[in-house]
Amino acid sequence: MPLQHILGLDHVVVTVRDLDAAADAWRRLGFTVSPRGTHSAHLGSANYTIMFGEDYVELLGVLTPTDHLQPTIAFLKRREGIERAAFTTDDAAAGAAELRARGIDAIGPVHFGRPVELPGGGAGEARFNVFRWPVGEAPGGLRVFACQHLTRETVWIPELMRHANGADRLIRVEVLAADPAAAAGHLSRLIDEPVVAGPDGHLVHSGGRRADFLFLDETRFAARYPAAARVGAAAEGAAALVVGTADPAGAARIPGALPDGAGGVLVPAAAATGVLLHFRA
């Protein structure tokens, strides 16, 4: 029976070593980046967000090396890039209980927040409840958790959802794995969504109309993207992000963008803190 409290991909966490420099890099790619936020002290992190219609990208940096951030710190010793994926939950406590009933030792729920600068002046607070799958449950090296938004109005702010490159949604997270079938099967078991095997790899839907996960090996990844786009990309784990754009011409104006041969454009991973970006209509 499908999980009742997981509604699909909410956001991806792009972990970086220099948070402000990362925000500048993504702005140069035509994204509108939120004001910087600082999480609750027990988390020890800060972020910028890049908001779309139902989902978003979070740029995350370490402020204080808390126990909570030890896996993130270990990740940054290897590389920058997509470290985690978050699913939307409508009830973090019920979602965690649902996992435990299936024999998965869920962590949480944990409540936290961060201050938000509001357009036109003033401040608010973004508040969340989250739960996590165990750290070892990381399909293809991608850790997963679930996020319940308690104050959507301070996260999905209309002024922050308009991007010069036309970006308006996440379509797919692409994960490099030595054994794509096994990695896809792992995620399938964690979120109770089926695996669809195809010529490009093994696909797992995240739920509803939200983004998919594609697990593929190095050979298929190299066939999918030219070497110029793969510069700076991860050798394993989540390596690429397919982003929907309502303005392909705007995406094509990104400095250094490469045509994908099908009306979309590619941004080399080296220009986007380790994430190969594929824009398509």
C-alpha cells in the first residue's frame, strides 16, 4: 500500500562550501535567489532557496558543525552538489509513524524554523516539521527526508518565483550508481513507488505530478550528456537536475549554456556548484 503521507518531491538540497558564493553563482544562471536564512541553532546551517511552483532548490551551508550536520560535513569533504532530497509530507508525525509501522527506524519529527525577509520590508518566520529515513538508507548515495511546511506563505513568495531563465519546476533528479537497478529498487522500497526500467536507466516516480528520480550508470550518463556539460559533475550520487522552463529562449541566454540538440540547454556542473543542469520546456 503506498505511503499515505508522502506527496512527492519537495526540494533538493545542494550542499556547498561557500554559501554566499554559491548564491552568486546560481544568480548568474538566471535564478532568483531568496534572501539568506539561518536555521534554528540546533541545526547549525544556513540557506538560500530557489523557488518554483510546487518545489524548489535549497543551497545549504554549514555555520556550526553540529551532530546533525556530521553527514553533511563528510559529504563536503568529498564534493559539493546534491546531497539530499526532501519529500513533501502533510503530517510529519504521522509519516514517521507510518515508516516505523513498516519496520523503518524513522528519525523525528523535528521542528525548526528560520527568519524570512519579506518583500517590501518586514520579517516573518518559515517553520517546518521534518522526519528522516535512517542515514544508512541512501539510495545511490542520496539521503532522503520529508518536510511538512507549516508556513507556506513565507516560503513560496511570488516575487521569488520569477526567474530570468524561465525555470518553473523540477522534472527529474538524475543519480549515478554502479548498480542502477539496485539503487532504484532501494528508493522504491523507501517510498513505495514502482521502478520503471527503460533505455535511459531505472526511473522511480516521487509521487503525484512531482519530479522523478532516474538512476543510471556512468556509461549511460556519458551518452546522455557531452563531456563539456559533465565538467565538475559528480562521479557517483546525484549528479544532474532536469529543470522545466517556461522560457527556453531565456534559458538559452545563460552564460556558457550548451544546446542539448532538442530545444533545451545544458549548464556545466562546474558552473552550478557541482550540479549539471538540464533545462527543457
